[in-house]
Amino acid sequence: MAVKIGRLLETLPGGVLELAEEHGPSIIEVPTNLPWIDIGTPIMALIINEQVCRLRGSERVHHMFSDVILSGGSLDGMARTRAGPVRNPVVALACGLDVVADADAPVAGRGLNLGGPVGGLRTAASCGRNWTPPRGKPRRD
């Protein structure tokens, strides 16, 4: 919490500093000659820039998926496309929690490793159905 002492407030009311130290938030004394806009503008810029970065990331993923689908790709292609940038396994689930596509995380120097169930996944536990990897992919034990 930022407070300007002097113009409208001569001192902080008794006990405020003690309560702030005990429970937070921190209290910062702002010089009276420093306009609030000089404090608020950089803070808002940080917040807005963070949101812009998230929006751009979301837009990149949207374009990646659009490219896969528009070039005749499949759900497996979408899973592989997403597994690369996040460097983690990706599983696409249907509404009933059935696995409809999967991709392992890429291994450095080997490209994408698409064999077998992702991360040792053997069942879609929430719906109690057994899952087996799609044909043509070797099973990882």
C-alpha cells in the first residue's frame, strides 16, 4: 500500500504500521511531489504486457492448430504439434474421457517420439475404460 504523508494526511493513524508489519500489506511512503500516475503507469504497463504475452501465446497455438487442420491433419497431428513447444506429453480426451489422440514429449536430438501410451497412461480411470495405443505405434513398457 502506498501512502503520501503531508498533503491530506499528517501522519499514519496509530497502530497502522504495527498492523501492517504483523498482517501485511507493506506500507510504502510516497514523496508528496511524486504524482500517482508516475507510480500507476509502470505497474499497469507490467500487467498489460503480461496479458499481451499470454494473448500472443494463445494466438500462436491457434495458428498452429489451424495449420494442422487446414492441411488435412488429424487429432494425433494436433497432439504432436502441441507436444513439441510444451516439451511434455499431450493427451486429447473426448467428452467421455476416452483418449482420442496422444503424443509423447520430443526427445532432444531425436525429434518427436510418438510410440506408446503417454507417460505410462494405461486407462482412462475416470470412466473405468481400458485404453490401448492406436495400431501401428509400439507399446512402451
